[in-house]
Amino acid sequence: MDTHQKQVELISNQIRHHYERGEKFRISHGSTNSTRPSTTKRRGNLVHIEHLSNVLSVDKATKTIVVEPNVPMDRLVEATLKHGLIPPVVMEFPGITVGGGYAGTAGESSSFKHGYFDQTINWVEMVLATGETVRCSKSERPDLFHGAAGAVGSLGVTTLVEIQLIDAKKYVEATYHPVSSVAEAVRSCELHTADTTLDYIDGILFSESQGAIIAGRMTDSPTAGLNIQTFSNANDPWYFLHVRDRILNTTGPVSEVIPLAEYCFRYDRGGFWVGASAFDYFPFPFNDFTRWWLDDFVHTRMLYSSLDASGQSKTYVVQDLALPYQNAEQFIHYTAETFKIWPLWLCPLKQTSLPTIHPHHDERQADGTLKPMLNIGLWGPGPKDHDAFVALNRDLERKLRELGGMKCLYAHTYYSEEEFWDVYPREWYDELREKYNAKTLPTVYEKVKIDLDVEKEEAQTWASTVTSTWPVGGFWAIKKAIDSGSYLQARASSWRTRK
């Protein structure tokens, strides 16, 4: 803690300097799992917090862990499993950080039960834009604690976090329920959320007529006779392909047993299914051998770095959308017709209290609580023509608003400022900005918007021309990912190298 406090004091002094000079600044975390295209003109003054990446303590009695914000999910899980504990919500990519989970919208397969990742946090230490270091929780500065969740670091800089933990079990017993229509998939998701014995629920739609809703229970004593399946080894199947194979030629549920850490990061290899696009780009045959041979390059840490470095993120549809259940089917049929992207990911979400930057809808259940929503992950290649790509994403935003949905802000955002604040709660947010003197931090809109003018300008540069040329861009992206340390991080990831 002494070392931590000294480091935070240095960060505080830097931030105070910017505040006194009236200079806006941004935070450098050293790595990111955001897929928003980066532009050189957006970076400005940087305050570096890459070194805040330590697990400070685990308290088995209180079932809590105190960590710095740049601790990634794989190290978080490694630290807690040693004590027989696990965070209630674990983001499914091992490189996503604790700070990113708090500042962003992190809803995962346990979020039908526990809510977003930030709802499992007890308190955060934060440096305000004035340089003052404060602690906030449900009882201390509760408005800041709640408001900063999902506000992408636009209200303060998180420097320490205490996370709730629950008892871990050795395995997850996963059951794959085949569905043969979009309507059945949506209804099955909703029905499963009422099962209090479940710990995890998500779904994969492979087409409008084939999919699986996946229900998981933690257990130390799995049902006798079930296979134990892993997904971290190079010769293991990619998870989405494995699920597809398991539901072929069956109309009833099928089950298997997955070690808990393997379940947490089951989508890492292939980044759900985004990694399959790399085989189209070069192109390589997409089969068991090539997936084994190129395994080190298709984990999410490498995929994220390569996607950004190659410029492919500017033409890749990356959207996470949350909608009321009654409108989810209509929206999926719209994406099927307009985007023709498969598979889709389905994830039931328990809403947080309003107001919030998180996706939300104000419909309530009979007991007065907010109705849950269904998250739809839409990830796949879009038009290569920039104007056509933007127009398609703009149409998606229009349709989403029409159906009462909202997007997670890690993704591509093309709203005008007026449109954005028609969707998100501006008055409440501006009051928080004013109260906590956050004027030298970018607003949430400034952080998430895609600057089309800058994108067009940079697209005309020599470097952009070279990196967008096949296959130079792909090899350049791999080099940049290796240089950034993503390759070594992926190889050293604790859940992959455990004994």
C-alpha cells in the first residue's frame, strides 16, 4: 500500500497540474480491449497509469480482493482461485482489466444474476480531475460511485478497487439447449433467467434457424458420465465451433463439464468468432491444423492489437446492443437482413438503477424492479467502402433507437452529439461533471465518438495507404501486436500456463 500511495500521489500531482492550467488530458492504461478505431489527433496530454497493475490483498474472511485498475481478468481469477473464491462477474476475455470493467459496460454470462461487473464492486479509490484523491462507494459519494460506472473515465481516474467474491467450485456443468428460431432463442434466454439454480446463461445464434442457449451451474460434483472439456490448449476446439458441433443432429439438451477457469475464458481463442476473419484475410484454410498452428496469434490480446494496428477496425462491425426482450426478435431479424453477420451472441442482463450510462430501459416488473434486457453481440466484417460502412452503422443506431435499445460504449459510435444526448441522460451526467469539477477530462461523448473528419484525413496518409494494402497491413498488424507485448502476454496468460 505504501508503494501504491506514492504512485497515486504522483498521478494526483500530474492531474492537478493539468487542472490548474485548464488543460484537458487523457489516461494511458498501456493496453486496451476497446475496438474503437484510434486516431493520432485524439490523444493530447496523457497521464500514465500503466504501473497500477498489482493485486494488493485477498481477504478470505470477507470474500473481497483489493486490486489496482490494470489487473487483467486472468490474473484476477488466478489470485482468487488460490483462495477458493471467484469474482461473481468475470469478463470473458483474459486481458480486460478491472478498471475497464468499472469504467465501461461489462455484462457477461453471470450478469442475469449479478448485474454488470461494477455492481460487484464495494468501493473505488479515484483521483478527481482536480487532483484530489477520494474513495467512493454506496455509502460514500454514492452519486460518483454509481455515475462513474460506465462513464468511460470521464468523471475521474480509478486507482484502486475492492471487488466482492463468491465461493468457487471446480467445474461448470454446461448444458446446451438447441433452438430452431430467433423467437425460441429469445424466449429460452428469458425463461432460463428465472432458474435460480443457474450461475451462467448466454447463447449463440448461428443463423435464424439454428442456435444454442447455454446454461451453466458451478459444481464440485458434476453429473456422472459427463465429458470434461477444455478450450485453452492449441489442440482444443474453439468454443463456438464446439457448441455448434454439440447441437448438431439433436433436438434435446446436451451437457458436459468445463473446469471453472476454462469456462471463464472459453471465448478467448478466436475472440468469440472474430478470429475466423484472420483466416479470410490472408487467406489460410480454416481447419483444425491451421487453428493449431496459428494458435498464439488468435487469442484476444493479439486479435485486439492486430485489429487496431491494421486499420481493419475501421471496416469491422463491432457492436454490443441491449434491448427489451419484446423487441429483441425484431432487431435480430433486422441485423440478419441488413448485415448478414453470423453468429450472434446473446446475453441476458440484469439492469442497474437509473439514471445510468449503461444500456437501460425504464419498463418495470410487477415488483417494481426494472425488467432485464437482452444483449446482442454483432461482430463481423462490414463494407470496405468507408461511406457505406458509416451509413450501415448509422442505420443500426436508428433502428436501435426505434426499438428502445442502447449500445455498449466500447463499440463504434457514430451518433451526432445531439442524437447521443437524446439517448443518454445528459442533465444528470452534466450535474455530476459540474459537482466533481471534471471539466479537464473529456466527456463521455468526446471519448466514444468516431471522428469521421479525422478518419478521412488519416486514410489519405502514406502510412494508412500502406497498412491498408493486402497483405502488408496484416503483417504490419502482427508486428505491432508483438512489439506492444500482446504476444508475450497472451503466451504467459496464467489460465493457459497453469500446472
